[in-house]
Amino acid sequence: MMLKKHVRVVLAAASIVLLSSCALPTSVLPQSASGDPQPSGTAQSQDSDGGDSGTDAKTADAGKQDSFANRTVGEALEIGKFSPEQHSQPAFDPCSEVTEEQWKSLGLRVNRADDGATGLFTTCALKVIPEQTEPAQSTIITGNFNPLSKELEKGERLNDVKINKPSYVYLYSSTKPYRDVCSAGTMTNQGRVTVSYGEFSNKVAPPSAEKTCQKAVDVLEGIFNLPVLPPTASAAPAPQATPTSQSAPTPTTSTASPSVSGAKPTKPADSASAGETFRQKLGVGKFDNDEAVHKTFNPCKEITKKQWESLKLKVKSGEQPTLKLGPDQGDAYECFLASTDEGEHAGEAVKIAVDYLDFLSSDIGKNIVNIKANKPDYVYFYDKNSDLAEDECTAGVVTNRGRLNLTLRLGEKAAKPTKEQACQQAADRLMAISNLKAEGLDNVLHK
């Protein structure tokens, strides 16, 4: 609600700013009323709402599916890409992810990025170039994880506006009932992305909804067609330091940890590979517009029985009933496993919890454990409770589908169990899971 109010204030303020009266260039944008060619795989429709099912872009070819299955779990979940305190699935931030030259190719430039943007919402204000005085034009792009019902709370769905747009794009006006601004939005795997376009003048009547909505759609689709470029050296964010209370010293030699390599996945699933566009990276068109897009990794379901057996583990009890944490936090899963090893790890118990809760929130991870262990830096240790036993430890990583925390209790055959032993074994288990093939994983991102 606050974000929508902010957008309306910015758009209203734009009415006194001297912006360009030129139409947005269409030569670099997707098909509009002019009938320019569309990118492959994106069907256009003259219907204002031909259905929000997002079926237009659900056409991943078999080769891509095979490529995904051949990745490791770590590569598919991008384990190693995120530091412990990061949000793994932030809202799309066009002000920082689209370059100045790319904006210029769309006839736009960044006017102001929202300094208050967080991982859950972003705002980017743009100007049309070249700038002129009449009428004033304004373009605002927002990213958030709001359900559609909240997005439309004080708006008006524009179901009867006939323009050229994909069926997965919906239209609404946030200035009910005065339609000087039209918003075009769709859900992606980095949240709801919306372009709001308006023209303001004291000399002429407001433009038609068809005009403002078409321009909003053109900008939205133009962004999706841009290639994803790797960050430049000057624009690259500084690496986030691991909290000092959990910083890992030089790894010690451990005969029990052959699977811990310390290396990050060689090819993250969202790497800016040649030819990848924001349309591909964001999964445009494959979500229902009122769908919660935090697709939490479900280890009980997505790692096969045979794979668990290869690690000498078995699912002790199936996935627990899904916990609904809210539209901006997704679901939460818990998976309980027991060791089938009759040797050193007999009696070992494992619980895997996956969710989108913040790192070190009030009810989780209060006590970071400073443990010497052979592990990559992106794996963290913590005790959820201050009285957690010496033979128990939690090792965690951030994935592109939630924060994965593996809690391990050593078995009865562990000789003189210590916290170091428990944490090392938890890290070993975590990395062994990461090294499995992604053959059972749902490819919900980057199709």
C-alpha cells in the first residue's frame, strides 16, 4: 500500500517536471500497434485479458530440461552464490540491473532510484529522452512480492482496453477513476514487475487509456527483451563479509570430509550466458499473476529415494504439512532423515528445513558457533537454541529457492562426540547433497 502511494506521489510530481513530449521509440521495443516483429515464444493478443495463466512462455525445450537435470543440486540451486545474510530471491531492480546504454536504447534514462529499496521491493523512476516541455511524461517501474489483490486495492482493473499485449500482462489504473496513468504488470521469479506510464498537461485533455497502456506495455516488454549483462567492475557490489562470529579459518584437514571442496558452482543457473535475456532470467510468462513466486526447495520430494540411499540416508518421515509464511516468504518444508550406515554414523539423525526466513531472525540462529571446520565460506554454522547438545549442529546455505538449514545429531557410535565433529559432519552432509545430480529437482527458475 505504501509503495503504491509512493508511486502515485512520484507520478503526480512528474506533472510539473518538464519532460519529453516525444513518443517512446518503437523500433527497439516489442510489437505494438505498429505490428513490429515479436520475439520468439511470446504470443501477442488483442484481448485485454486473454487469461493470466501464463501459458505463453511455458515452452522450455527438451535440451534445456536435459541440461538442467545434468547439473548438480548445488549448481541448480546456485549454492555458493549467496552469502549467509543475503536474500536469495530479491525483487527485480531495473535501476541497477539495466545499464545506462540499455535504457538509452529504449529511449529512457534513470531519473531516480529509490534509496529505500530493499530485497522485497524496488522503485525506479525514468525520464523519456530527448526531454521536451509539453506534455510531461513519467515512467515508474516497481518490483515487489505483493499479491495481485493488494496491488489492485486502490486501483481499477482495465479489462476493456484493447491494445497489443501478451496475455500474461494485466492492466490497471492506480488513479481511479481518472485514467491519466496506466500500469502494466506481470509476475516473474523475481517478483511482480510493473511499469506505470502517464502523461500530464494543463493544456490538453488526458490521453486515452489505449495510448498510455500501450506505452507501458512497450516499456515492460522492451526491458524483458534486453540481454542480461554481467556487472562491470565499477558497478559490481562489494563482496559481503561473513559475520566475524562465524568466519571460517583456514580449513583443517578432515578425513571425514572428502565431499567438501570449498569451490563454488562453476556455472550458476542464472549466469549471464551469451544471449540470455531478462525474459529468460525472470521466467516471464510462466507464473499466474496472483501466484506466490517463492518456490521453496522441497528436499523430501525433489531428491529421490535412490539418491538418499546413495548417501546412506533414508527419509524417516515425509515432508511436514506446508507452512504458509505469507506471500513474501513462501512455504516452509521440513524433512527428517535417518542414517542407514551401521558403521561410524549409525544412529545419526538429520533434519533439513528450507524457508525464506531472514538470517538470524528473532527466533532462529541466535548463537553463531565459531567452529574450525573444513567447509566453504558460504556454509554457516549456528545453534538454534542456546542449550543445543554438544553432539548436534546446524549447517546452512542460501539457495535460489530458500535458506537450507541441515541440523545433524551424531549417532551413538561417535567416539567422544564434540561440537566440532557434529558441525563437520553437518557440513559434509550438506555438501554431499549439493554434489548430487539435479535429476529430481523442479526447474522453477530460469527456464
